[in-house]
Amino acid sequence: MLQVPIYLTVFFVLITFTTTALFWWVLKVSKNAEQQPKWSRLFLGGSFLWLGLQAFLSFQGAYYKHLNALPPRIAVLGLIPPLVVIVALFLLPSGKRFMDSLTLPSLTMLHVIRIPVELVLYGLFLAGTIPELMTFAGRNFDILAGLTAPLMVYWVWRPPAFRRNLLLVWNVLSLMLLLNIVIHALLAAPFPLQQLAFDQPNVAVLYFPFSWLPTYVVPVVLFCHLAALRQVY
């Protein structure tokens, strides 16, 4: 087990299930009321199965026991499957209708979850399980997306007009912030291709429950950006 304060573990578990609740709310306020129950069941069922699978793999050491594997096990077993689902939604007509039914205010508001995530990352840095560069004290400015999400909901939909260009720019910039931390996290992990943070590598995400961050929380946040960009671009 990863040696971190128990409050960080409990806090991150709560963050993960709050992410699930927030996206369930995104579905509940969608414009397609007839199809909403079906998508809600699919999301909740798929989420709990996926979270359970990732917890099992983490406890079995599927990620931290195979650090020399190429490509990294967490990429193959944890990152690629959610990305395949997202790509499928963009390719299938039913997926496109589903994304277009989601409301932009709810998709934007979900990003507040990035604030507590960044607090956990800072706690993991203090515990010696991730490098400082992965926190807001280093090269990770992802917390700005979470802090500005409520402001965007206020500014963009403030009368007299909907400010599409402002929302487009915010989503692009926030997506770049997300990609920035993902890239740094991969380059700081103790894999054969590690390029950063050799003195204090990124090991936390290889253990439960923090493996849920790259395998679940990040894909949900990524999807919200992409679904919003599909509507405003």
C-alpha cells in the first residue's frame, strides 16, 4: 500500500464519487429527457464497473509491479479504454446526439472538481509520492480551470447574449492545462521513458485509490471539454 495520510485517501475517494455525481447531474439536466434515463443507467453502471476493475488491478499491483512494461500498464489497462469510449461517442450517430443533448452550463460547472483534485495532488507531493512539478507550486496550473468554471457560467450566460467565443477560448485553454499535467505526470512516472522528477517520481497514481485519477476523473473532465467544444466550435 502507498504510505500517505489516511485523510488524503478518504478525501480522494470522495472526490471520485463526487465526480460521478456531478456527471450524473449533467445527464439529469440534459435536453433529451426521453433518452436521459438510458444514458444515466449506462454511465452509472459503467462507472462502478470501471472503478471496481481499476481498484482490483491496483490492489493486484498491475501498475506498480510492472514498471518496465512498454507501453506502461496503466496506459493500456486504464487510459486507453476510456479514450476508446470517447472516440466511439464522436463517431456514432447516437453518441453525437447524446453529446449535443448535454447542456453547456452543466458541462462547464463540472470542472470545479479540479480544485479539490489539485489540493490532493499537493498533499501527495508533501507525502513524497509525486513531484512538486505536478502541483500548483510547480508546473501544474490546472486549478485555474476549476476556479474559473463558476465565473464562466456567470459571464457566458449573463444577459443580454450568450458569449460563445468566450466559452470556446476557455475550453481550449483549460484543455491545454489538462494536457499539460497529463504529459508531466507521464514523464515523471517511473517508466522506461521517464524524463522528469527522478528524485521524487510520480508513483501515487499507480496505487489505489489514486489510480482513479488518470483512469476515471481525467477522462470525465476530458470528455466534458470535448463535448462542450463540439457544441461551441
